[in-house]
Amino acid sequence: MFKPTPNPPETDSVSPYESLDSRKLHDAAERALDHYLNPTAAIMAAPYQASTMFLVNPETDTESLLVNASESLASASIMLGDVAGLVDGPIRRTLLGIAQVVMLGELAVNRALDRVEVTD
């Protein structure tokens, strides 16, 4: 039987670690791939440290914090509704969806505020 293509030439298998330079190149390639394809490794390597630029006074009572959070969420809900009224289409639906999530957060904060026992 006639074979239309010739057999491929036999080659020796070449290890990527034959020389020191190829090992360095391989290590660099692995780091680059890990950096772009597995970014969580770099994120998980460093412990999380909260920014100290904006601090909440640790002596502030829970009720005051909840009241402030409730007012902030109510303001965000109003702002999202106002902006949603200015646009149409998918952007409007996205803004209204975000507004709904903010309102649900506001409801949860208000419920927590109802359960706080005031200490005088």
C-alpha cells in the first residue's frame, strides 16, 4: 500500500532543563502563567490588612452605627432611582436592580436596628 506522506523524522526528546538558562526561562514562564492564570495564589499569599484611612470610632455604639448605615443605604437608594430615571434600556434595569439590592440591605439594617436594646 502506498503512503502519501513520509514518516516523520525521528528526533531525540529534549528536556527543557538541559541548561541553566532553560531552567530559568521555564521558571519565569511558570511565574508568568501563575500570575495571569492563577491570580488567587498571589492574593492569598499576602495577609489582608484593612486600610486605616477611614476608621469608624471603636467607641461608637451599635445603634448609632446602624442608624448611620440605614441613612446611607436610603440615600444610595434615592440616588440610584434618580439616575435610573435619566437612562433607558439595560443600564436602567441594572441600576434598578442595584437599587433593589440596596433597599434589601436597608430593610435588613432597619430590622437589626429594631432589635437593638438601647442602653442608657
